[in-house]
Amino acid sequence: MEIIVSIITINYNGLKDTCELIDSLPLEDKSIEVIVVDNASKEDEASIIASSYPQVKVIRSEQNLGFAGGNNLGIKAAQGKNLFFINNDTLISEKGKVKSEKFASAFQPLIERLESSEEIGAVCPKIRFAWGDNPIQFAGYTPLSRYTMRNRSIGFGETDKGQYDTAHSTPYAHGAAMMVKREAIEKVGLMPECYFLYYEELDWSMMFTRAGYSIWYEPACTIYHKESQATGQNSPLKTYYLTRNRLLFVKRNIKGLRRYITYTYLLLVVALRDICKYILHRQFNLASATIKGIKNFILEK
């Protein structure tokens, strides 16, 4: 039977979350394959997942390759016509219970959206948080502002009352859940591994756009996101990579005078503001992570 979609997720010391995600997938459907890439977890979580879920293809990396590197391993192993990248801290159903319906009814809206036009390279579902009354996290993105690199996730924090139930194009895909055509990946290339963590999907989206593809938001499919279970909120790791990768994204995607105007804003306004704020709140580890992010970006240039 032809594999319509390969579902790819990354596990890094997240066995509980990964198992809950797998439990929410329609594993009985033979038109999908599920691939878990274990990114050098401290314990041998790959073996546990493989023994618990024989239907799942498990790949163990002895080195932490980051978000893009791990997903690229999954891409190379995938056989599906479409590839669905999904964070391991997500659920396909609100309560995390196994769904009885087949793949077609669970994910068909994403497939139909991809197949509706040769120009559509990727599509994202509606993303809601997996807590409280499940407020919206993502219903598409606004474009990045020209110089300050600011944008927002449409609907973020709002109660879902159906106000974002119309499909539309979006400038960027959301890394927590995105389905991509295999043929588009073959044309565009793999995820950029230079970021390691954060901004990969934004840069990849730019690569798709430059290749002539559009990206869509399709609300007929919803996933639920626990958010930042792997790195933690306001962790030094997250702060470091967000600081470094903002600058790296500008280097790779903005040219001419505009690039240097944006550098100036990010360094003298955003980074300086953040460092002062962290010091004021005695969060010296976050201030240090910000400085380290800037320093390493400059040294890597």
C-alpha cells in the first residue's frame, strides 16, 4: 500500500511526551508511517519506543543534531508522498486518546490543501494549546516587519470560537506542525542545519517562497501543543539560540543596507534591552546567554 504521509517527530529526553503523541496517532492506518528520531537522549529512549510501538520506525542518533538535523534524518528515511513534521510535545486529539478514525478523516484536509495546487509546497493545521480551554496558538503568521523582524501568530491566546476557520496563505510555516510535499523538498532542499534550534522553519519557509511555492494554513485540522517541554520557558538555551539565530536569519535572508539597519536594531535595541532587563531581574544566566549568542554569531561570520 502506498504511504501517503510520513509523520516525523524528534525525541530528546522526552519519552513521556513522545509516547503520548504516538498514542494520539492513527497507527492502524497503513497509508501512514510514523518515524521517531531520537536525538541522543541521555537514556536509550529509542529502544523503549521501538519495543513499545513496533509499528513505528525509530532512528537513534548518537549525536544531538538539533531540530533541523534530526528532521533531516527523518526525511532521508521517509517513504511518504507527503511529510508531516510534528513536535513530540503535541497531541492529535485534545485528550490525547487514540482516535478510532482512519488517517483520511484525521489528516485529509491537509493533504487536500497540498494537492489543490502545484504551487502549494507546505500546509499547517490550526494549533491550539493543550491546556485550559485550549486557546489558539497559531492560525497563520503575519509577515515580518521590514526592519525590526517582528511579526505575530494570528489568533495567539484567543479562545477558539471559529473566528479563524477560513483557510488562507501564510508567509511562514509553524515548526510544531507542518505537512510538506516530498517533491517540494526535493526542489528546495533539506532544512538548514546551521540554526540547531529555533528559526529553522522560518528560514525553510523563505527557501520555499524563493522556489515559487506558497504556504497555507488549513483550520480543518487541529493539533494541540504543550509548548516548550524540551527547552523550558526562558531557559538559557532558548535565550542563546533565539539571540544568535535572529542575527543568522538576517544574514541569510536580508541583503544590502536593510541588513545592517536590522543588525543595528537587533543589537542596540533588542539585545541591549534584554540584557538590561535580565540584569535588573537578577537573571544573570539569561543575560550571559544573550551576550554569548551575539559573540558566537560574530565569531561564526
